[in-house]
Amino acid sequence: MAIKVLIVDDSLVYREVIAKGIESDPSIKVVAKAVDPFDARDKILQFHPDVVTCDIEMPKMDGIEFIRRLLPQYSVPVIVISSVSNRVFDAMEAGAVDFVTKPSMEVTTSVEKFLYNIIDKIKAASKATVSNEPKQIKVAAVKNYSLHDIIAIGASTGGTEAIYNVLKQLPKDIPGIVIVQHIPPVFSRMFAERLDNQTHFTVKEAANGDVVKKGHVYLAPGDMHMEVEKKGPQYVLKVFKGEKFNGHCPSVDVLFNSLSESAKNRVVGVILTGMGYDGARGLGKMRRKGAITLGQNEASCVVYGMPKAAYELGAVERQISLEHMGHQIMKVLR
């Protein structure tokens, strides 16, 4: 059965381009188009879509407020469409499952890339779990630990909020954290800045040659791979351009593979919500080298894809809910 999609956008041009483009995939059917959130509310009741695509900038009510009001009533996955702006993270915090950058209609390649991305994201969102319940997050207590040098996290769909919630649970004085989140260029820098402002960690977009330090978080740039190399007592980041791996750049597997060699049994690997299988094999290599490996459980994932693939491969030692992931990380660090 085709995935039923409602398109919400005040621009006729964008509505028609999106509708025509996504329906080129036979597994997707546009059941309705709405010009603003009030029109969208009526069409949700009428057509019961599986996925909603929603522009952020709209008249009468913006997309973020629409999501905040919508989700308590209708648990429907929402993909936001936005220009390059920090507001996409407000939308994710409000409950959107993913976002895609609005293309320039004057550039054919920009439109083609946008349609390719949004088709993939609609398919992922159709399998997403939308939760309206606020997460109860508690900060783990600080205790002595010395078993591990570094924490590595990989995530995709739903990962920006999952990463934020895990970091909120962790005390600052812990081993350095390296993260690969599937995210477009520019947005990775914005996400790093947001985490830096909203958590007690020092968070930055990773740069080649960065030395991993306690209390610091390093996020892979949106169009570059990241590896960790051991140089004497230090762990040093290698950030570089490269071909997509498992369909992604940055790739979680690229990071995890490097840590299986450089950190061996002194790393904690964590795989969070996301579509696909990126990270599964790399996490398996880490576990075989003695690393502690944790996976987000199905009930707390937006999309139980990457953690499922890793678990079925035998790469995940323990499955943990998102609200307890920080505490479990602290437990193994001790």
C-alpha cells in the first residue's frame, strides 16, 4: 500500500513540484495539499495521511507552532522543509521526525537532490514512532572511572533530539565524545552550536587535527568523514572528504571502524535511532575488540533501523531506552 502524504506549503509552486516529484516513486501517493496549518488540520481529519511535509515559514501560523499543536492530537510523522536556518532544530524539538533543505527552483540539480532526499525521508518517516510524552531526563551522578578513554555515538533519523537528550543526562567530566549524525552541511555546524549553548559540554564541529578532550563533544561535519587516530597518549581526529559509505558522508561505520583499531577496548560505542544499517558492522568490529556497545531500544526510537541492524548482527551488547542511555553509559564507564 502506498504511503499517503499531505503536503503543507503556502507556495503553489513548491506544492506542485513536491507533489509531482515524490509521486514519481510508486510507493508514495499525495492524498492532499494544504495552503496553511488550518487547511492542513481539516485535511488530516479527512484524508488520514501517513506522513506530513510542512514548510516552516507560513502565514497564519508557522510550521513549528503547527507541529506543537498537531502532535498532541494526531500522532503523524512530520518532515519539515526549511531554508538554511536554526529553526529546523526548534521543529525537531517540537516533534518533527526529520527535515530537508528547501531547494532553489532556478537550479535543476538542487530540485533533483531535494526530491531524492525527501522521498527517502518520507519512506523513513512512514515507519517512525511519534511520541507525545515528555521525556523524564535525570543527570547521572559523577563517580570515579578509568576504564574508557572515549565515547562514540552514531545516529540518523530522529538523532538530533536523541543526541541532545543523551548529552543532557551525562555529567561534564567524562571522556571526550565523538558523534556522527547524518545531517546536511552547514546544519552540522548549527547543531554543534546549539548543543554547545544548551548543554554543559563544549561542543564543536570537528576539524582535522582536533585532540579529543574530557568534557568536549566533536560532531562530524555534514559532508566529511571522521576517524579517530591514536597518537601517543592522545586521540586525534582525522576529518576528510570522501565517497559516501553505506550511502552516507559522514558515515557512522567510518568512525566506528577507526575506533576498533585506535581505541579497541577503551571505547564505549552507542548507536541511536536512524534508518538503514550504517554503523552496524563498525560497532560489531568494536565489540570484537573489547569495546562496550550499546543500542537504543525499539520502543524509544523514532526509527528502529540502525540499532536493529546492529542488534541483529550481534554488535549491540545491551539495548537501552533513550531515557536511561546516559545512566547506562555512566555505569559502564565506572
